[in-house]
Amino acid sequence: MAPAADIREWWRGAVLYQIYPRSFADSNGDGIGDLPGITAHLDHVASLGVDGIWLSPFFTSPMKDFGYDVSDYVGIDPIFGTMADFDRLVARAHELGLKVIIDQVYSHTSDQHAWFLESRQDQTNPRADWYVWADAKPDGSPPSNWQSVFGGPAWTWDARRHQYYMHNFLKEQPQLNVRNPQVQEALLAVSRFWLDRGVDGFRCDALNFAMHDPALTDNPPVLAPGKRTRPFDFQQHIHNQSHIDILPFLTRLRRVADSYEGDRFLVAEVGGERADEEMKLYTQGTERLQSAYGFLYLYAPGLTPALVEQGPAMWPGKPGEGWPSWTFSNHDAPRAVSRWAQGRDPKAYAEMALLLLMCLRGNVFVYQGEELGLPQADVPFERLVDPEAIANWPETLGRDGARTPMPWKTDNGFSGFSDSEPWLPIDPRHKALTVEAQERDPASTLHLTRRLIALRRAHPAFRTGTMTVIEATESLLVFERTDAAESLLCVFNLGHEDITWTQPRGWTTIESVNDTARSSDHLPPMIGRILIRTAG
């Protein structure tokens, strides 16, 4: 029997499946995915063998940033359904043995949130200090030089208050003053509301944007040469985010989560040039979040041994260190197979990448469609809806290509996603990769995904063991996963050409993908091989 700590910490080494609700399954024919659609397809998710799901936002929202602009933290947007639909989703997930993690957006709200509507009326109302307001400089310019992620100054003038309000993202996403104790209490009340409804934890969006330098000090410029698409890229983001005062708030959030029965899981999304340091801070010890993930893989143009080597270097497993989470694709980044295959067979590449993902030390997020090997969808300019993609077109791919509908059935319509034209188009390449088609094909990526997740679950060394990189050359990646009971050797050729590698004595292959090798020492491109130690 496993130690009690291992049973309690269900999340340690878990595989979680991310669902983007708008694009998963439409139950009412309006072309937009919804909660009943998710519930109807949870059997598919459970069949993968994952430990739980992460739901991107379904809260009431004007949808300027498609749910990350929340206008009611404890409401369900009508396009997704009702609170009863949510309760049914949670109940069905738990019946299937799936944990349910939901997004929490603590750094900003929609400009239509009741809190902001009150805050902007004047400088003396009860919520006047719930958002970040500041006077203009003497010449009328914004209070600081800070830039928004989506382009342009991070400040917008409001005539009612005769002040600027801050927004790290869209101007319709005003920055909460999370340093205000009343705001903290309100956000913690939101977390209790969802924990009371049975959710098993939170993914905290853009958490390092929650607090900034209260002196509003200008950011210094980036002096290193390089191509910059957005004004945001011209600055070192020292003062507009990542303030140390975030840490006590995380401790308060952890105490709330720990007050509930069962082990509730808190994971932070942390981006930016100091993400490595901040992820460590946010997960340090036992009083903050359990885990964090950054963008090491999400925007990487290529998958290399040197890139993978950074993971265990960042998270070596020292005492008091938090627990990492990893994802190759999600709703904010172009799908990994399209970034990394670089002319190679996309199916073979997707399957090798899945095996590598399952071998990493930490938690694993699988993005919807990744189990099908979906490439990044091609969305024509006239169908773009992502504000970042539209603003920066054609310099950035944007996020729409990763958010197109999930292809369920092989038909001439909308691939079983909806009876109506979906909110984003379905790429013709996806219509050949439907769940229905792959269920019928024993050699499909879908069936392989189930096998690889089962492999991870079957070996504690994969879920919680150490990770030691043995070799990382231009193409060859070899690392060992070890716990008290077993050692596993993970071998990958991430390059474009055949390479040779001498298999050590005393190891036996237990799993492989794309293994067309002529001998154990021959490694074709895109091969992944897992070996177990059978002798000393």
C-alpha cells in the first residue's frame, strides 16, 4: 500500500486534461461549446486515463477576451449553460473518477463587473480603491510608461474619476487592486463559493500580474537587440507586475483550500522573463501553491534536448521546493506539433512528443485535441476573433488556431461539434483526425495516448521519481526517472537524421514509438524508447 501522503497528494505527478469550453462540444446548436456538451463527452476524457480536467473560464463575461474578462465570478455565462449544468458536470466527473480544476482570474475583471462599475463613479465610493487608479502626470500623460500585453499603454483615461485606470491586458480588463484587504476578502469568498460546489482546485491565471510596484515606477527598456512585435516587448517588466506582496495573498488562498476536506490543488500560470524565479517563490514550502507552470515549451519554436534539460535544472527537487507542471500546448499558444515537426511527419512527431510529455517529472497538462495529434488550425483573417491576433496580424499566429472546435465525428458538416456553423472554423485537416475515426484505427494517436498515460500511471518513477539527464546533444536526449523501486531510461532522437546510441547492458525496452530501428543502437528520427533496469 502506498504511504498516506501519496494517497492524499493525488495531484503529484497527475495528468490533467484541459478543456476550452467554447470549443469542446455544443449541445444546443448555437455554434459555441457549453457545459452540457462537456458533460456528454466526459466518458471520452475518462477513457484516456487522466486524473482530472481543467476547465477554462465559463463565468459571466462580455467575451472581449473570451471569458478571461469576468463580469461575475460566481455566475455562469448563459452561452455555457446554468449553475445546475455546472453541478451536473462536477457530479458526472466525480462519478468517473475525474478531479475538476477551474480557472480563477485574480488580477483583473471585466469593465462590466459590478465592482468596476461602482469604482469608476467617483473617488469616494465604497469600492473606489478596488481597482488601480492614478492621477495623470502634470502634462496629462499616463502615470507610468507601462505597456499592456495586447498593445498600447497599460493605462486608460476615465472621465468620471478624472484619473487613469490600469490594465495589463485589454482596456476592458481593468486591474484589480489585489493589495486592498477588501479585494482579497472578496476573491477568497469567490474561491470558497466554488470549493463549496465541489471543485478540486484552481488554475490561477496570470498570477504574477496580481500586484505591481505601488510607486508606479517606470519600467526600463530592453537594451538587447531583437525583433519586437508589441510595445510590451520593449520593456523589462520589473515594476508593472510580480511584486513580492503577492506571496502573503497566496498563503491566504492556500489556507482556504486546505480548510476543505480532500487535497485541493492550486497551480499558478506564471509567464515573463523572471518566471523561473517566481514559480519557485509561489510554490515554496507548504503554505503557498502546490505547483506552477510557465511558458518554457509553449512558445518554443523547436523541441531540443537543451530545452528539455532546462526542466530538471529549474526544478531539481531540493527540500522545500514546489512541484512543477508542464504543458506543450494550450489555448494561448500554437499547437506543439505545428511548431516542432518542421517538415517531419506530423503524426509521428505528435506521438513522440506525447511520450516525452508523459516522461517528465511533474504534473502534465494535455490540451484537448492533443490526444488526436491535431495541428494548429489555419484560421483566415476574416474569421479571426482573438484581439491579440487581430491587432498583431500577420506578425503573430495568435490564439484562434489552437481554439478551433474539437472534431468528434467524421461527417460532412461540423465534425460532430455542433449542428450550426461554429464560432471558429474547423480546419479541413482536423476532419480526418476525428475521435470517431481514430477509435476505429488501432494505430491511431488516440489509442497510443491511452497507452502512454497508462504507462505513466503504472510506474511510480514517472509520477513522483527523480529525473536525471544523462545525455543531451544536438539530437540525442537520454534521461533517467528513478524511485526507490525502479529505474526507467528514456531515450529520444529529437533531430532530423538517424543517430547511433549504445544501449547499456541490463536494460529492457518496455515501450517505444516510431521504433523502426534496425538494432537497439540505431535511433531513427522521432523515436522514443523507454527501458527498465533489469539487472544491476
